[in-house]
Amino acid sequence: MADARNHLVPASGETPRRQAIADLSLSINDVIIVANTTERAQKVADLGVSRPLVFFRLDAPSGRELEYTRDAETFHTVGEKPSLTVRQAAPAVRPANQWSQAPVNVTGVAPAIVSALGPQPWEHENGVITILEDGEYEFWLTLSMSASNFTVQLYRLADSKVLGQSPSSSGASFSNQAFANPRFYEAGDQIVGRVYPAAQQTLVPDSNTAPCILTVKRW
């Protein structure tokens, strides 16, 4: 029988047996400590997915060790905010003295997803992020160009609202960043990054030395 905590325990008057102890152990939803994803996969195979499973993975980055799964395929980090990062995948010439989208689709090479953590309450296509659920979100944009003297901006398409904008880059800096603080967005809102170079420049593909990414995070 199941007790008030949904643990399987012997019924009143039931003859004690070893299987009752095994049933009790398997019905306790405690945190399972694993060394790595290989051991985690083995535990999932052993236990099945009749209920959510929670793991503490020792080789995970600090603060991201606690994970759970509902389907044995997708693992979520407990307490981590959902996020999505897309990157510029190919060079793109951006015209002088006007705003143009970045990251952007270039001759069939679309911005690529770098990482997607947790549930994804948005869609991404060709550098446009569409919010699917009302809620609080933040955005940041880091762009790198072939020269300096350019401004970057986070922009909402429906009402042409500027959500965040950088000062113009100068000197030897070929990267610039804009940030939009957490605020409420409605389902259907579409957000893009934009760049305004003083002279025609090339938006460079994202790399470790020249970041070119657009990120959204839900709060």
C-alpha cells in the first residue's frame, strides 16, 4: 500500500518480506548522486521513467549539478533559468548609416543555435526570436564587425521599440554589446538585434575571439 508520502509500505497485518523493503526503497524519490552522464544514463535505464528522476551530477559545473528528467531524454538543471543563444554563422555585409538586422540569415546560412537550456517558451527563425508565453524576459546582444565605429541595438518589431542600445564602439574595439533588462513581454512579441555602422562593414561569424550572438533568458 502507499502511505501519505506515496511510499510503498507493507499493509497492516501483512507478513514482512524482503520484497516489501525493496518496494519501499524504489518508491522513495530521493536525489541520486552520479559521477557523470554515463552513470546517469545507466541509472535511468535501471529505474525507468514511471516518475520524474532527480540527479546530483558530480562533473557538472558548479551550481548546475542538480538535474531532473521526466522522459529520460531531456535533462533540466534545477533553478536554472531557461535561455537560448543564437550565433551569426556566416559573414554579412551591413550597410553604412542605417540600421540592419544582426544576427541575420545570409545567402541561406541562418543564424545557428549555440545553446538552449530548460523549457523553451520562444521560437527562433533567421535571427528573430518570437515569445510564445507571456512573462518576464531579458535579452543581450554582442556583435563583432570588421572595423570599429558601430552601434548595436535590441529592437521589438511590432511597435519599433528600442529595448536596449549601446554607445558607438571606438578605437580598436571591433565588438559592442546591448542589454535589455528583464521586463514583461507578451506572447507574439518578436525581438531582433540590429547594427548601425558609420561605414559599410562586415558582420563577422561568431567565434571565441569575435563574439556575435543574441541571447534571451526567461525570469
